[in-house]
Amino acid sequence: MNPYVLDFSNIDKSDLPLVGGKGANLGKLSKINDIMCSRRFLYNY
């Protein structure tokens, strides 16, 4: 995958400086089994 495109399932709180607070929280939410969400990506430029 392009280094500027991250799958939310690969993002955690250690990525906060790279993806920001919203991106880190969406990454955390994407890992919760009870929450239905489609596959999403973060574009980081």
C-alpha cells in the first residue's frame, strides 16, 4: 500500500503524530467488533 494511504485497521494510538486525533480514534473504532463500519482508508499528505 502507498505510504500515504493507511488502512484504519492498521492505525493505533502510537500513530497519533502521523494521523492526528480523529484518525487515531477512527482506527481504534474500526477494531471494535460490535461496531459495523465499511473498510476505510486515511490519506495522509
